[in-house]
Amino acid sequence: MDLSYWEIKSWLTNVDFTIVGSGIVGLNCALNLKECFPKANILILEKGILPQGASTKNAGFACFGSLSEILDDLKSHTETDVIELVKKRVIGLQLLRKTLGDETINYKGFGGYELFTKENSLLEECLSKKGYINKLLQPIFKEALFSIKPNSFKFQNIESQYIFNRFEGQIDTGKMMLSLTELVLKKGIKILNNITVESFLENVNMVKIKTDQFEFSTSKLLIATNGFASQLIDENVKPARAQVLITKPIRNLHIQGTFNLDKGYYYFRNVDDRVLLGGGRHLDFKEEETMAFSQTDLIQNKLETLLKTIILPETSFEIDHRWSGIMGLGDQKKAVVKQLSNHVFCGVRLGGMGVAIGSLVGKELADLVSV
């Protein structure tokens, strides 16, 4: 890229902080850095036209994890770890709502529901452990988190009871990211899109960054690329594709809330008189461990089957659009927020909970530099 003197001077000279990734984490990190260092020159590099990954592609669930998910987490995490995971999701959502405001992100506290098919004994297991989990998480919510509700939405081919979480809600993902971006730009923070960071080299005082367009130096480098982190750093984080579809508007749509099925591997919600449905990664874990944005017949066909047999069995519908997002997962659910070297830091592996914890991870990442 043939840069002018003006471009080099205004965008790529005396850069104090360079953030890779303009998603939820990257933007919140930038905002917190600007608050701590008002005169700092902060640059965000984004490889896509819009934020790649999952920040603009998620389902917009303001959630903490279904009962079956939490029980599943307890098989590989300690009680203390699980409590901390849920607590961070609560704090992260509070921070997001405080930063942007409920009206701005169109937050709706309709509650979250977990549905159960009749093919296994998962509901039975969850009902037997509900009291235990409510007691475990009571210090966070100050009351019972999970309760039981009848099948009021008349879904078919499922158990007659839901497990309900009244604290959960939904947001408009597009409005969230637009508002965050506008807020960042108003603070004088620069964003360059369509720039892929290929490598970096640290010396005593600086980090030299090589992109597909140009090279420059920065005082500090902060990596917030989540599912794409392995392209730049060696941490325990792998990409995980999530496939999604959305229907055309449905007249008199009766569904209201966020819904989980099969330990959260399927999820759906109402939005603009439509049904948004995603998931199915567990149908082929290996195939979905990818950075490629695309869909597969296996998963898309399954999603349509769920619409026909469970969600909208007596309602005609048409699919309007399909897409995919790339999450960052690992052996543990805890996000990786750490200093990698003298001048390099990272905030990655959000575990599919970017809406809930992205704001907090961004703040924690900025705090590492501010100490």
C-alpha cells in the first residue's frame, strides 16, 4: 500500500495502543484505555468491513447459561469456577447496559427458557439439581435463579415444562455494535477496516506490526480477535463456527423470549416478528472447528426441522437469511486475559458468551495495561 506522508503522520505515527479486533472486546478495551489515558493515541485494526468473528453475528442473547449448561460445566469445572463464570456474565451485562443504555441496545427482559425433548432424561436431571444450583448461585442473584413454567408457547414434541430464568433478556446486536463504534469514534479513537495483522515483532521499547497493507510501530499491542486468536498467538483457544438462520416476518408471532434446547446447542428467539434460530455445532464438532464463514446442509437442515417440528409446527414460514459467526472456545470456559510479554496483551476465548462478558473482558484487558 502506497501511503502518503499525511496518512503515515495522522494514523500510523506515535501510536500508543494498537488493538487488533473491533468487536465487543476491542471496542470496550479502547474506551477504557481512553478513560485511563485521555491523551493516548489509540488505533484499532479490523480485518473485515464490519467486525469479523461473532460480535455482529450473534443471536443477541443477554444470558448467563441454561441450567443444563451449568450442570455440564460442573463436570469439568469446580463450583468456585462456575460461580465465578456466572458472576462475570452478570457483571459484564450490567456494564454493557450501563455503557450504552437499555433503549440504545433495545434490551428486553422477556426472560430465558430452556426446553427439553422427550428423547432423554435431561429434564429429570435438571429438576433434581435445580435446588442445588439455585442455592449455589443465590449469592449472585439474591433469589432463586431457575423456576418451572408450563409450555405456554405451545411448542410441540417437547416436555410439558420449561425451566425459566426471569433475569435473562435479549438485545439488538446491530444497534449494540453501531452504538459502541460511534462512542469509540467520538472519543477520538481511530478504526481502520480491511486491515489484516499478519505478524508482530517485539523489541525493547516497541512492537513492530506487519499487516497486509503496511508496517508500523506501536508502544503496546492488545489482541482481541477471540476465535481468530491462534493466527497471532499461542493460547488455548480454538475457532468454533455457529450457524444461524432467520425467518421472514410471521404474522401474529406468539413467541417472546430467548430459548435454549439440548444444553444450549440450539437457541432461538423472537426479533422483529421473526424467529431467529441457531446452533447445531455438536452435530459435527470437527467440521465446525473452523474459521470459514459458511453453512452446511447437515446443520441448516436440522435447524429447519426444529422450526417445523417444535417451534412453528402449525405455522407456515419462509427462511429469509442464513449466516455464521466464529466464536472462540477452549478446554475451560474462563476467558484468557493476560499479559503475554512486556508490550503485548490479549483478551480472547469468550466461550460463546461475548454479549455477556465482552464488555468486562475489554475492561480487564485495558486494566492490564493501566496497572
